[in-house]
Amino acid sequence: MADMASRFAGGLVVKGVAETEDLAARIASGLQSGDVIALEGDLGAGKTTLVRGILRTLGVVEAVPSPTFTLVQEYAAAGLRIAHCDLYRVESVTELDELGLDDALSEGVVLVEWPERAPERIPGDALNIRIEITGESERRMHLSGPQRWAHLLASKGN
């Protein structure tokens, strides 16, 4: 696990779907097997929108539904196995075991919505993104994680 000296934290504002998709593309370009992206935010904040952008950038062409009821959707793209998990309805550790979250963590990339429902299962080296609604189409993204993700705070074109 990365020590605190090799971590970053900061924020940026995205205005609309296009800027959200730009951030998603930058995240997708850096994904490696073993990565976890933990997405927090109120209902409607844009967690699934960000996930869809990541998956589209990686080449997923099928529909990307919110896994609120299925809990896990799996994809294969860009040579990666990707698990999109929604922990909103998870109420116990037993349910997490049944989801195969640990296997998903060891086999590819995991995109987790509502990680606060199972903080003990989110690795310390996850990229954490907390999305705050600041306007009808504006969101403040609070990012923290390993230093290798610090470039995400740069504006497009910088």
C-alpha cells in the first residue's frame, strides 16, 4: 500500500456531461489490473455517468446500466476484466462475500459505487472520488489516492 507521502488529494469542477466524460477518459487511460475506483455521492450525483464514460473509453459498446439491483455488472474491454459494483443495497459482509468482490479485486479493475457501505473491503490504494452536486449540471469532484492519479486534477489541455 502507498504511504501518505505518495498520495494526493484535491478537487475539480466539471460542468456537464462532456467534461465528466473527459475526466472518465483520463481515468480510463490510466487503469491497470488491480485498480479500484471508489465513487461516492448522493443519488443522481453522476457516479454511473462517470462509470459509463470510463467503460465507453475502454471500448464497451453495450448498454451500461446502474447495477443497483444486480449489484455487479461485468465487462471485458481493453484487455481488462472490469466489475462495476453498486453497494447501495448491501447490508452485510455475507452479501459482499456472495458478490465475489474479493475475486473481482484480484482479477481486474473494480468500479465501486457506494463504497462507504463496505469501507473495510476498499483497498487503501483505491482512487477515491466523492461527487458533490453544485448545480443542475455542475459537479465538484473530490479526488484522493495514489500519486499516479494526481494528473486527473489538471484541466484538459494542461
